[in-house]
Amino acid sequence: MAILTSSLILDTIILCSLPLIVLFIKSKLIYRYWKNKQVVFFNPSFPFGDFSDLLLFRKTFHQFNTDFYNKIKYDHKKPFGGLYSINKPVLMVTDPEFLKNILIKDFDYFTDRGLFEGSESNDPLAGHLFNKKGNDWRRLRNKLSPTFTSGKIKYMTPLIVKCSDNLVSTISKQFGDSNQLQLNMRDYCARYTTDVIGSTAFGIEINSLEILTQKFDASVN
């Protein structure tokens, strides 16, 4: 039985379209945010905002950020600019002094980094500092801050450099031994990270870059 019109099909189309219409109007109102703040912005489009190229896989994350960074810094010559991640306003900062204030001096007011959030239940490693928000970020940062004092970072630097030298040496050896033109860099980066964490956090030389075996991979996993 039709309610709004004499046609049940037309009623169904109207009722199904209402949420989309409401979302469209809401997005258009949100897309005024940076204009009202007199911050340089671009031309967001419904439903992806400025992120259509990224979400539709037309650009990589690096290409996407680089393009907008160059537009803000060089085309508009501004220290920051506004983007819209679907219907969420996002600030992109290009000026080093602004970045210094945000990351150091005024970090208490900028706890959310704007990264894509992962599910900690599915991926425990998604619960790192850069993904945390609000009070969770503050609690984790307070726990980690004593670990990264200037003295401890100075102590860690030679260990990280040694791991980096091992990475370069291992890759160079792989190319020299087999004339191999392709390498699994994800695997090498994972091994490098394992070596760095082992040496800086636990004082253990794991040398995972030199143990290129499936047994090692299974043990780490």
C-alpha cells in the first residue's frame, strides 16, 4: 500500500533516497568548514570529499599527500590547508615551525594524528602511539616518554646505524651474488625492524637479516 504517492515503487524509491539526501545536505554544510575559517581549501565532492583519488585507488597514499602538500605549500604559498576526509575536516600542515609547535610545544592540544585506525582486536600492532587518540594517546605517551630521553636516544643511535649498515650490506650482497633485480622489501624491512627493536629494547643482536630462512619467519610470526 502506497503512503506518500499512489505508487508503491515510487514510495520505496523516495524512502530509500531520503538517507542519501540527508547525508548529501549534511556533507555540503560540513564542506563550508574551512571556508568559514578562512583556510585555503580545494573542491571536495560528495561522498569522498578530497579523498576520492585515494579511496578509489587512483593514487597511492604517498602520491596523494605529496600532491596536496605541493598545492598548499607552493601553489598557494600557505603554511597549512584544509582537506575533507569524506565528511571530516582534516588539516594538512606544511610549515616546519607550525609542525614544531604541534608536535612539541602544543602537543597536548593535537593528540589525534589523522591516521587510519586499525582494530586492535584483529591487529594488536595497530595500538601504537600514532594510532591512539585522546586520553588513550596521553596515557601511552606518558609511559613511553621516559624511554626516549635525549640520553637514551643518543645511546640507541649507534645501534640503529649498525642495523642500517647490515641492511645495506645484505641487500648489496644479494644483488652481487645472484644478479637479482627484485627483492621482497617488505621482508627486509620486517627483519630490519626486528633487529632494531632487539638491539635497542632488549640488548640482543638478533641478526635476522643474515638468517634468511623460513624457520626464522615462522619463529617471528
